[in-house]
Amino acid sequence: MAEITVTVDGVNYEDHVEPRMLLVHYLREIVGKTGTPIGCDTSNCGACTVLMDGQSVKSCAVLAVQADGTQITTIEGMANGALHPLQRAFHEEHALQCGYCTPGMIMAASDLLRENPHPTDTEIREGLEGNLCRCTGYENIVRAVRRAAQAGVSE
Amino acid sequence: MTAQTEVVQAPAPELGRARLRKEDARLITGQTNWTDNIRLPGMLHIAFLRSPFAHARITSVDVSAARDEPGVIAAYSGADFAAEQGSLPCAWPVTPDIVIPAHPPMATDEVRYVGEAVACVVARDRYAAADALAAIEIDYEPLPPVLDIRTALDESSPKVHEAGNLSYDFLFAQGDMDTAFHDAPIVLERTYRQQRLIPAAMEPRSVVCSCVGGEFTLWSATQIPHVLRVMLALVTGIPEQNLRVIAPDVGGGFGSKLQVTAEEVLAVLIARKLGRPVKWTESRSEGNMTVHHGRDQWQQLRLAADADGRIRGLEVDLLADMGAYLMLVTPGVPVLGAFMFPAIYKMDAYSFRCRGVFSTKMPTDAYRGAGRPEATFAIERLMDELGVELGLDPLEIRERNWIKHEEFPFTTVAGLTYDSGNYEAATAKAKELFGYDALRREQQERRESGDPVQLGLGVSTFTEMCGLAPSRVLGSLAYGAGGWEQASIRMLPTGKVEVVTGSSAHGQGHETAWSQIVADQLGVPFEDIRVLHGDTQVSPRGMDTYGSRSLAVGGMALVMACDKVVEKARAIAAGMLEVSAADLEWTPGRWAVRGDPDKGVTIAEIALATFAAHALPDGVEPSIDADATYDPDNFSFPHGTHLCATEVDTETGFVKIRSYVAVDDIGKIVNPMIVEGQVHGGLAQGIAQALYEEAVYDDDGNLVTSTLADYLIPSASDLPSYVTGRTESPAANRLGVKGVGEAGTIASTPAVVNAIVDALRPFGINDITMPCTPERVWRAIQAARGGDQASAAEQHEARQSDQTQGNSPRGVTPGSGEAQQTGGTA
Ligand code: FES
Ligand code: FES
């Protein structure tokens, strides 16, 4: 067992974890952040995407011990009193159906807009390549990210 | 109690409004209730050990060592369940002499596909359960696999089941085929391949079961909580009244969660054995192997036509891969397609044969479209071939054969009566949005200039049957249940409304669309309505969600229940207003005295008066709640014209979709935003079949595409942007609605493949086997160019061992190409 200190959505946690425990399992099972789902076991789907010190990571591809000393933001930490502009844009553009990919999409999109506040549609599509959605055909996800960008999400 | 209310302006109709979805609030904030989120006190975790062999006899199983592993509570083999596990149900015996082999949830003496469960461990956490699997000892005696259904019916083939490899032989014929084919000026013969697909909903399956005092609650990521409850009761013998099934938020289904699974049954049995709650959540690789697959047919087609292109007859001969067992509706899926091969076309005669064949692979079953995409693909590919034969534009040959808009209602040669449609209108609109004529000119220019990037235009003028289904028709097809749907309206004392639907949503937006329908019917605000579903205790009756049935059937049940509420409210309003019920007039939301509209009561006031029940007329029960069950008397028939332009790089084989126009006629629209989303998602899945996806087994029967690294679900950068449009021929039901869940998937696959083949016609190519990967396209071009002997030989080989080829991880393409140039004119 290893001891780790992690800040998740603004709250400090100190825990003992098995060295092999994945960050996503730590978040879901130890911290109780079930807003971050798991869609695969090969780091292909992006459903588990969170921000680690501001950068998007697939939390199934990171060990909990590697998150020691970092700040993690999950979908549950995005709304700050009001919905985050990306959350609002996903709602308004109907960018989700079943919603299983949505937490990861929103987290990946927030990192995308941080790096490139005014992406073209092609840049959005390429930037979200690591996040799979089986329901929407992506069209409305692209629209939502574009809308959030226009609303100035990165500012 | 007041009997006077202000006359309120009737609210704007909800039907047709792009209401934002109610369900989003929890989905965008991470507050969703997925099955895998559930944690019950004392809950244990199950891990399954699965067969590494496609076909083998189990000679011994020893789980005792696993029981000694840390944190392990129990370990079981199939023998431990033998007395109680029964057989997983098949509800669709399509012929009287169909072979339905026993299908124990956990294998006891023989395994028939890689991934079949053979033992399990129950432990304190999922890690401990997974670790302990290694301590289980199993001996197998390998048996020969059966991997190609084209040879599985040969005498010499090894057998999947003792009874042989043929499950059923379904025949349907209408009209005189001999006359149709005799002396026909044109006879086309083609063989098409519908590759095997993995539905791959983003949420993996997950099951939680608790057993308290003999009462079971099962949470499952399922599309069918109601059907599942009945089936679990029948399989396990647990009295139905002691079983509650809950489908919490479900992360997509596409047919894959229309199933009664081994893991669900075993979770119930284990919870019963241990008296403790248990959970199982699959990994993606486990899911790719063991969630039922879709499609997988070989389609042999013959079409006879007159010299002007008029179709005389169509003969369809299918081999459909059932996989190792028949699951819930496995045999019915290709048979459902039987009614769709004639599609929108008139013809004198039609014959359909489908043989369901066993193999040592994961069973197939419903996947978005279920039988209809397969049929639509075949006929729409064939119509292009017929056009080429006659030198006619693909739209022209279709128009010569399709049912004219003034001919509706029209009974097709397959026996379906299409209530409405207008193929001319949808096609005209699609052509305009697409810029058809200009693209044809560009195609011609590129052909003439020998451009290495050729342009192809693909057409799909599809229809489908949905709104499953009239119970009588299902009965005549030997389906094991009805096709009705249930709705309940509960009028709360504060004027708010609870709507209970038997249609269990998993991404379709029922909570929003159902609110819109009820708001219009009862004249209550959209915001005041709450829709409940997916829990057999809350919603005791239902047939669930599949086959694009929710709106056309479940929506109609809502309307009928609302009618009853309004009628019951009338009697109470009459008492409140002290007039005769016959003198009242309903405008949505309010009963008022005819000729004196100021004198009236709102539905909310009536609800409160009903709750108090102080002054109800004699003999009137103190409730205006109502239930209704709707059984449709026909299917609904969405249709549309989809046009796809592809740029095919003849040097690399790379296919780029340049534009895609989908004009759909799905009747009246409840929520255009949701409709458009369904079309987009459907298109993506149909395009994925055309270009990317295939479940591939190797020569030993191992699933090669068991991860999302190998099974290519397209990402945002792999797909185009879509142009959507609509025409509207209302269906014959009161809402005028048809259904839209599967249309995009059914229509798009042939549109894309037709476009690719159209681009390559000048090379003499008339087919590319799906998925049309760059390598397959490139090889087809090479072979057509006269190619070298080696590539021709490779192709031949590829055709012999089709099931081992296919898609591959991004960037690597070891699949083999296949150009079909056989078949022709008689
Ligand atoms: S669960 Fe992490 S990428 Fe799929
Ligand atoms: S909304 Fe269902 S997977 Fe994206």
C-alpha cells in the first residue's frame, strides 16, 4: 500500500492505495467520484478523461500513485455555482444522448480550448480523436465545442 | 371551492418544438446513475473465467483453490448451477421445426465460443475476484471449430451441436417466380456480404443483484427491464412478484442490451446462494467477446427485370450466422429482414429463404436496424447494378420501380401495407440539398481527365418497418410476446403530472419528448411533468425500447391515457361547475361550459378537487389517473433519400466522404432537435459498417477485435458533417409519427458503398466487400487494372477465408481486398 495526497475537485484526500490501482478506480471507488465512467480497458475511449494539474489525462492510463501531489478536476468539479460554458453548450447543442461519453468529452474539450481557444471544426474533430461517442455521430459535439469557444470558455 | 377561473391563453403547442432535454441536467454534471455506480452494503464482486477455446469439451473443473485465495467468498463452476440455471431464452422460434439448443448460462460440459463463461469467483472487491481466477483449474479437450457458415452445412463439417449446424430454414414466397424469371431480358445475380459487427455501446454491461428475504432486486444496464423480469422468472423459477428489475441510466444499447444475458441470470443465482448483494461489470474486451454481435449474413440475390428496368422478380437466399446459440431474438433478426427486401419497389414475384446456421462464435442478435439494414443494403446495392445494366442513372431506375405517392396505401409483394410515403418528394429535396447534377458533372470531368481522385455518388432510397409491432403480426411470426406499450398518467394534487412509460429509455430523450406530448394533450406546462421509467416497481407493465417503437407505440399509449384522464376530469368538472357533463367543452388544460367559456376549471383545479374528494358527483371515483395500453394495428414506415459523395483516391484506396445528405420522412416530429440527433448517430453507425467496423475471428475462433484498439469505432475525425432535411407524410396513427431510431443506420451503409463503387465503375469494379478499408479498395483497383497474378491469387484466397480478414488497428491494414466482378446479364 502506498500513501498518496491528491486534491480532487478542490478537496484534499489522503489515502492508502494498492500500487497497481488505476486513478479512475481510485476516483470512483475510494473518493466516490462516480461521475467519471469507464468505457474500455485499452485507453481508447476517453470516457474517463479528467484534468490533472490542468491537462487532460485518461484516468485509466494513470496509476493512482502517479497522481500523488496533483490537482485533479473531474466533471463533478466543472460547474462552479453555474454550469461551465462547455456543460451549457453540450446541453444547448444536444451534444449528448446516453451521456456516457459526455464527462470525458467535456473534460477533453476543455483542455482542447485551453490550448486552442478558437479551433476550426477540423481542429475540434482532431482534438477529440481520443474520445469515442457511439450515440451522437459527433456533429453536435463539434457544434457544442464551437459554441463554447465562441462564448470564450478559455477566458 | 372556486368554479370560476381566468381564461388563459392556450399555450403554444409543444409538438414540433426543439425543447432542450430534461435528462441532460444529471448527464452533464456527472450525477448520472450508471449501474456500475451502485454500491450496496456488503456487496460482493463477481469475476468470470471464460473459455479460451472456440469449441471444446470440458473434462474437469476445479475451483477449490480459488476459494482459498484472499478475499474470496465463493467460487463456482457450471456444475454448481446445473440444477437451477435453466437455459437462456430464445423468444422467437421462427419455424415449427427450428433447432433451439440448450444454452446454460454457465457451460457445464461443452464450450462453443471463445468467451463462454465456465467458472466464476465471488470476492470482496473486483481486484480480488479477478486475481483468484488464476487459481481455477480447467481441462479441455479441444473440438474442431466451425467458423464459416458457407461450409457449415456440408456433410463433412464438424458440428456445433449434436443436432447439426442448421437451426432453421425459413421460406416465404409471393407471386409466380417462374414466370417472372422465364425469358426475362435482364437477370442479375449477386452475392453480398454483411460482415459481423460489434454493437459496442459506450457503457459496458453491468449487473447488481440484491436478495432480501426472498425478494430480488436486479439493477442492470438493459434496454428491457420488463421483458427481463418475465424471462428471469421463467428461467430461474423465482416467482415474478418477487423480482424487481431496474434499468437505471443506461449508456446506449443499439440492440445489444435487448438481451437476457448469462451474467444477469448468474448474478441472481449467486445472490440467492450467498444472501448478499453482488455486482458484475464487464471490461470492454470481455464485452466485445460476449455481448451479442450483429449482422453476419451471406446474401445471394437474383433479380429479373424487363428491358425498361421494371423489376419482375426478386429471389433472396440468405445464410445467417446465428453463432453458437440462439439468444433472445437471434433467429428472428434476419427473418424480420424478409419483409424489407422489396423495399419501396413494386414487383410481380418475390421469394425469400433464410437458413440460420450455427457456428462457434458469439451469438448474433439485434443490432440497430436488426435485419432491415441487411435487406436494405442488398436491394439498394442491387438497384444500382440494375441501373448500370441499363445505362440509367441510379435515381432514374429507382423511380421507374418505386411506389408512386398517389398509390398509398400500398401492399407490397412481401405483404406489408405501407400507409404513407412520398419518395418523389424526399428525392427531389435530397437532390437539391446535395447539388446532384453539379456533382455528376464534376464526376464526368474527373473521369475524363483521369484524376487520381475519383468522385462517386451513392444513392439509398430506403424504407423500413418500425413501431414494433402489432401483436397479432408478431403472433403470426411465432414471436414470444406482444408488441403493445403501456402508459400511466398520475395527476398529483398540486397540479403536477407524473407520466409512467413502459418504454425504457437509454439516451433517446423520452423524459423530454414524452413531456411534450403530455403537455399538449393535458394542457399542462412542460416543466410540470415528470416522466418515470425503467423500474418494474414504478412502471409495472411495458415492452421496452427497441425497433424504433417508443414513439409510434409508447407515444400513442400516452395519448390514449391522456384521453382517459380528460374524460374522467370531465365528470368531476361537471360537479364543480354544477352543469351537466354533456355541456362541457375541452380545450387543452381546461373544461369549460359550452357557450360560456369564462365558466370553467383547469385540470390542476380538478386534480386538487379530486384529491380532496369532498364534493364529487355520486358514483364518481376520486381519481382522474389513467392507464392505457396501445397495440398498433400496423407497423410504421419511415423512408427517405440519402445521397453520399465520396472521393476515392485510386492511388491509395483512401475513401473520403465529401458530403452526405439525409432527407428523412418520419412523419410528424415531436422534437426536431432530438430527431436530428438520432439521424446523426444512426448515420455514424451505418457509415462505420461501410468503412470501418468488422468483428474478426482468427482460424482458431479467437476474436481478434476484442479491444477498441482493434475494433474501429469511428472517432470525430473519421466522420463527415451531415446535411439533414425532412419531408413529412404523416403516419396513419393519431400523432402521425413513425420512428427515427434506426433510419440513419439502415439508409447510410448502402449509400456509402454505392458511392465508392460508383467512383470505381470505370475500372469495371462492381463491388467492394465491407468494410471498405483503403487496402481493400486499393487491391480491388489493382486487380481490376489487370493486376498481377499474385494479387489475383491473394484475392481468391481472401474470398476463401473471409472470416479471418477485415479491419485492423488504426494505421495498420493487414486485411485483404476483394473485388467482385462476377455475375452478369443473362
Ligand atoms: S476508460 Fe479510459 S480511455 Fe476508455
Ligand atoms: S452520448 Fe452516448 S456515447 Fe456519447
